[in-house]
Amino acid sequence: MSAIEILGLEKTYAVGFLRKQEKRALHPLHLAIGDGEIFGFLGPNGAGKTTTLKMLMGLVSPSAGSARILQMDFRNPAVKAQIGFLPEQPYFYDYLTARELLDYYGQLSGLGGKDRSLRIRELLGKVGLQQAGDVQLRKFSKGMLQRVGIAQAILHDPKVVFLDEPMSGLDPMGRREVRDLMEQLKQEGKTIFFSTHILLDAEALCDRVAILHQGELKGVGSIATLTAGIKGKVEVFWQGSNIPASMQSLGAECHVTGDTVRAIISEEFQDNAIDLLRRDKLRLISIVPLRKSLEDYFMQQVKPGATSGAGA
Amino acid sequence: MTSRIFYIARNTFREAVRDRVLYNLVAFALLMTGGAVLVGQVSIGIERLVVINLGLTAISLFGIVIAIFIGIGLVSKEIEKRTLYTILSRPVRRWEFVTGKFFGLSGTLVVNTFFMGLGIFAALLYVAHHFEKSDAWVLVAIYLIVLQFIIVTALTLFFSSFSSPLLSAVFAFSLFVIGTFSEDLRGFASVAHGLTGWLATGASYIVPNIAALNVISSVAHSQPIAGALVLYNTGYALLYSAMAVCGATLVFERRNLK
């Protein structure tokens, strides 16, 4: 069952002095995100990720299309009680403490007094801020603010959580903590829709990803499915410092280190490379297939002139 | 619904207090103390008149400045800092947010004015050593000044729902100033003809009638204020403010939060 269905959402802005020109921020987008899935929404800056999230949150009105969240129209006020949202680089009320902020958001979400206090205490512990609960937010570091942001997004125990660049600006420790938290949320059965341009995070976390570039969906599916279509590469090592002349014609990238040469070539030329090494009587050390990464797929999709990839 | 408006209003009040808005009370206290001491020494027989005039004018100016300078940031600051995103992604409707903000700032101004009012009575006691029956009219004047604040807050909120903070401040302050001369505008409209007459009449209805809410001079001269005037002015101020807040909501409902 789909927790989120995006049905042709699109956004066009009127630009120019007379507002007669149109700039398309998002081409009609169709996506379905399953219940309990961690879904990565990837793309370079300006791809349309935040615009999509803002439309789903009702902050920006779509030019066309619709969406359904938990089987309800995304504009239905009842949806808001079931979703949580962390905006990009959140900045909260400086003059409030973390506990006061969560209390305020809890009130707005309709949480009752006793439940709210218990939930706030539990969440401050969960995001590692139990010691800083009574400190004003203006004294918080970026990482601490991000953790408060996640706490407010899950405060009312929503079924679907939308996170806009949750790892942005965090140090490796902070990123790890956010990743762990997201995994924990998945284990609790929540659906997570998060945007990022940090591909390693997406690879580590996501069940499926979608790649958006210049407002257009370039591909959607599991990482294994998406990378299956990429031509593989192998890493070839041999002894010596000689590089056979025809090795370059195979498109190999060669690097000499001491008395070893390392070459990266396309999987399809692997046999030709071995033949060349035999012919020149060079001693082969190893051939290692390189893992097909999401980055390879991503770069392939966002490079100029790329066409849309497979969907699943 | 009402509880969400209340929570937003309370948070707006808390923000204003923690943002040291009430520090203006210190400046007011210094002004009243200095004024009372000076008046006590230099004026004979008109101490009350001077203290009431000075005190009520100061309340009016301090309040208008607060209403405009906090009012312009009520919505724009929340958008700029993206705090609004985390509020509107909850079961909070945009009109509830705007209304809550309006009540929050209005509440701040009421509390601020209450303490300033205490300051006026303290100064009166200092210069006259006793209260007179006509001093009760000062309370009526303060009440009408609060109504002015409510109108200006609503107008500022309306302008800030679609324009920049600077322009909102300019628009709201301009309307306040024109409103203090609204009697003259009405007078001009009644004698002007043709297009000028139409425009002046239209403007006199659009501009808030701040002049009608200003009874400082009458109160300072111990003149009573008619109950009907207070009643009509209350109705007028509440209706005008409600329309401005509705206008702000209508604009804000359609706004894309980029």
C-alpha cells in the first residue's frame, strides 16, 4: 500500500517584470512511496526537491496535479496530524528552550498535557538532548538544532515523516546519529521521505530513491535496480611501470605507483586488457570488479544530454 | 481551533517579552518621573493637565512604535526563519496563525499599556498628592488609545502579509498619521466637488479614524467622555481591525511560502 502518491504535481512560477514569462520548477511528477519505506529524493541543488516537499506540506500551491498521503488528499487538514516535517536548515525560536519549543509544537499538534510532557522527555533522550532541554535554542550548535528539528517532526508520533536535507551541514558524527535515528523510525514502522544530495547517505539508508534534475524525474527504483544498468568497471593491477600503448585505446585510466600500475577500464574490455598484458609479457597481479555505485548512476543521469532512466 | 489561536498568541506574547519589548517601560518610567518632578517645580495649578497630556501622549507614541515595529515582523520573520513551515505542517490553518499573531501582539500592547497607565496615576499622585473624580476619565482615554493600537496592529499585519517589512512600516505609519487628521479629511471631502470629492470621500472611509479615538485633550481638561462615543468607537475599532485581519488572512491564504 502506498503511503504517499504524487499524482502529476507540477510547479511553474511567473517571472520577469511583467510576470509574463514562466519558469518551470517542477515538471509533472508521478511517484508512489510504499508504507514503511525509507525513500530518498535525490538531486543537485535547484533540482526541485524542496519545492516538491513544500507543495506536499501545503506551503506552496501546485500549478497542477495532486497528491495523496495516507489515502487522503494532501490538502485535507486531517493529513497534518499524521505527518511530520523537518525543513532544510531549520532555525527555531531563539528565545525558547528545547523543552518549551517542543511543548509549543505539541500543543499545536493537539497533544494533551500529561502525554506531551512524557513524550517530550522521551524524545529529548532519543535525540540526545536530555541535558540541554532547558537551554535556550540560541545557544545550540547546528547539529543540536537539527536534532531538535527531528524531535519536533516526530513529536506527535506521525505515520509519515518528511525530512528536507536532514544531514546537511552536519559533521560525520552528527550524520551518523541522524542516520541511526532514521533507521530507528523505520523499525517503528514509519514511512520516511527525505531529500538529500549526499549520495552516501541515500545508499546507506534508502529502500528506494528517485533522482530529480532540473525539475524532471530522471529515475526511480531501488539502488540495485538503478545501478544494474550501469556498465561495470574493473581495476587491473600489474607489475612494472610499463603501460602498453594500446591500453589507452581501451579507455583505461592508468596510474603508476612504484613498480605497480593500476588501471581502471570498462568491464567489457577486461579480456582485451589481459591479452595486451600477456603480449607485452607483463605480470598481472589482480583484476577486481568495482562496485557500481549510486554516484555512477546519478552522474550518468544529471550529465548534460542524459535521458531518463529506468523506473521501478 | 481557539486553543491553537491561544497557543500562537501566547507564544507571540512570550517572544515579545523575552525580546525585551517591555524594556520600553523603563524609558516610560524615566519620562514620567522626570516629567512629574519638573512639572511639580515649574507649573502652578496645571500639574494635572501637563502630567495627563504628557503621559497619554507617551503611551500613544510608545505603543504605536511597538505595534508597527513588532507587527511588521510577525509574519515575515517566521517565513524568513522558516519557523512557519514547522507550524503550517501541523494541523494549524493559516487564518489561525494570523489571528493568533494579532491577538499575541495586541495582548502585549495591553499589558504594556496597563503598566504605563499605572505610571501615569503614580505621577498624578506625586504632583497632586490626591486623586480627583475626573481622573477616572484617564482610564477611558487609555482604553481608546488601546483601540488605536489594535487598529494599527491589524493594519501592520495586513501590510506585512504581502509587502516587505520596511514598506509595511511605511504604509502602516502613514495611515496612522493620516488617520489622526481624518476629521480634516472628512471636512475636505464635504466641500470638494467632482473626482476630488469622490476620492477624498473614499479615502476618508478607508483611512482609520484615529482622531475619533483621541480624547487626550478633553481628559486633560477634566471634560467627561460620552458613553455613546466610547461604545461607537469600540464597535468601529473592532470592526475595522477585524476587516484588516480578514484582509491579511485572505492574502496570506494565497501566498506561496518560497
